[in-house]
Amino acid sequence: MKIANKYTILLLWLVSTLSFSQGQEDCLSIQDDYVSLIESGKYRFANEAEGEPLVSIEYKKLSSYQEYLASAYQVVVNKNPRANMPCPIVTETYQQLAKKNKWSKIPKVSQLVAPFELTQKNNDKAILLIHGLTDSPFSFHDLSQFFYQQGFTVRTLLLPGHGIAPSELLNTDYEEWQQAAKFAIDQTLNDYQQVYLGGLSTGGALIFNYLMQQQQVDEKIKGLFMWSPASKAKSDLAWLAQYIDGIPFVDWIDLDADIDFAKYESFPYNAGAQVHALMNLVVGEGANASRQMHDIPLFVVASEHDQTIDTAHTLQLVQQWQLASPQEQMKKSVLIYYGDNNKLPTKLVDVMEVIVPECSAESLCNEIFDVAHIATTNSPNNPHYGVNGQYRNCGHYVTDAPRYKACKHNKQVIKGEVTAMNLTRDLPMQRLTYNPYYQEMLEAMTTFLKTTQRSIID
């Protein structure tokens, strides 16, 4: 990022914050109303149409990715109760999209959560990025800039039931996610000569699932990026959710304020049931003998202390994938592991490069208690989730009002993953929403891209 751009973004953020503090409600000012918003559920429920149903996407009828983007944006505008709310979170990706689409300098919520495309002037190479459960394409605003600067057209996908309100996940089926992922992958393969696929959490599981169903895969796919990929839930609530969801009037695991414009905070049982069913196709009992592994290089980022996904199962899956590849392909794959390398599967270090970052005293990571599941894709400079972002992730305290309030307002909090140990510490724990090793990750990603593209360049 150029220094001038940093100051431009900071200035826009300061000006917009000052202007909106004059009384106009925006996505930042509502954060102080979390108590009433938990009780009212104002942003928990999608807009409902009178008479005709609101627009939905029919993937089989779409003729281009641009048509998909326009349709998805319209769905967000129609259904998201905050779609037109000003949101002074100005990223470089937003600035780029605003210039292209002639948007205002200050974003609306709909413009930040909708799927987007950053287009190069050629059809040589592209990356498709798929977000995680309860998330939105905003989770790739930072990484999109990295890939764009590497010469890639960047495409993102909005999974059905997302980018709107948590109530949309009450009835969403994982097969809808599969359909959306298939459309996006197939369309990108049709449009570009070299393709990389990237997934965060559930997005990673969808990519694995798509590939495992193929007897042969398109040679255009040069590599996979997986951040905290979903394999098996850390909590037993995921597999129990499929049964609890069938109980009448029992819909929600968590009821939160939903003040985060980019990610749902309330969580329905059905969401847990659907992601469990999807993961079961990848690593569980539903992953049958016909599941196909392919010799596509992997770049995986995972935390030992992840409290959403059981990282041990993720590493087993990665090892299985690698063992199905030729030795030469194995050497191209990379695992960045935030944890104790002594706890890695014994064969893993033999079948791929393993990087375990070290934390120096003067680094950001020095004040962090473990890297959280949701943190891996976000830069410390992210204006919403980064070091200076106003948003604090405190949903783990939602049933403990004093601790929730302390997490939201105390000057002194600690940041990290919500492990049992960290939750017993004296200071309240703010769940980490940015990657303290972000720059080191980008350096490793640059090397991975050079290695996996070499056969094309040569």
C-alpha cells in the first residue's frame, strides 16, 4: 500500500466519522445501542415483501459473472434492513469499486457486503474468493488488493443467506451454497486461463467439496488458498443442531445485537446443521470412497487454538490431500500454522512446507493470546476489524451482561481466541479480528504464487 493511499483513507475515515457524529445514524454509531438491539432484534431479520417474493438468484439462467454480481447486489439492497445505511469504513477495495461504479466517497452497507470483481485488462489469470458462514465478501477486502497487485482479476461470491440478516439462515440449505459455488467456479474457469480458488472456513469446505466430486479437474486450476478451512466443528452443537433445529420454536443458538455490518452475530441452529452436513461430505462419514483428491498445490493458514473448527481434522485432511499428489507437487504446498509445531501430524512436514511464525517482542503478535478462527484474512490496518477499528467482537459474553459491556467499553482488554484459558483471565477477552502475522503471510503467498505459476511462465 502506498503511503499516500494510507493517509487518504485515514483522512476520509476521520472526516466521515466527525460528520456522522453530528447525529446521523450510521453503521458505527449504532454500536452503542447493543443492549436495545439484542432485545429488539432490529437487524436480525430480513426485509419482507408484501405480495410478490423478493428477488432471488437463478444461477442456471445467468449468462455472465457480471450479471450475477448485479443480481446479488439487488438481493442485498432489497432484503438487508441496513442496505442504505451510511458506513464510513473506507478500504482500498471500496475506493477502487467506487471509482468504477461512480459511488459516493462514503460507502453504504450494501456496497460493502455485496460480492464484487476487481478486473484486470486481460483474461490471463483470476482468483475466486468464497467467504465463510455468517460472513460476507467484506472479509476479502484486504486480500483482494494483494491479489490484484499480483496481476489477478479478483472475484468474490456471496453465499445464499448471507449479506442480509441472520434470519436468512433459518431456512437456507447447504445445497444452495454448493450451487452458488459451482456456478462461480465454472464461470471463472470458462473466463480465464489460470485460476486460483480461495476459501475462508465454509468457503474452503465448499471448494474441497466441489473438487472431490470431480473425477478429473480442469488444468486451469493452479492452486488453492484455504484460510481456517472448515472440516469439523470444535463444538458439539454443530452436529446436535440438526436435531435441535427440528424442534418447533427453537431457532437460535445465539441472539446478539448484530451491529457488525459485515458478519452476522446472531446464529440459528439451522446454520450449524447445514455447515455440519457440508463438512460431513468432506471429512465425515458422508465422505464416501469415491471422494477424489487431486494434485493441486495448497496454501493453508490454520491456528492450533481455533475455537470454531477442529484444526486437528483440518490437518488430517490436508495431509490426505498431499499424500495423493506427486512428490514434485507436494513441495509447492505451504501450511502456515499458528501453534506448537510439535502437535502437527508427523507426516505433514514431509509432504509440504510448514511455516510456524515466531513472535518477537516488538511485533503486534506480542500482545495477542492465540490467533482466532475469524482473524486470518484481515489486515491489522483494516478500518473495521484492524488494530484501530471501532468494532469489538464480544459475542462470547452475550449471556454475561457485565462482561459483555466490559469487553465493549474497557480501555484495557486482551485480544485472542476465545479458549477456555483465555476466558478465565482477569481482563475481558476481545476476540481477535485481524491477523498479527498478516505481512509475513503475504510474503509466503507471493512465493507460493511464483512457484505454482512457474510452469506457465516458463
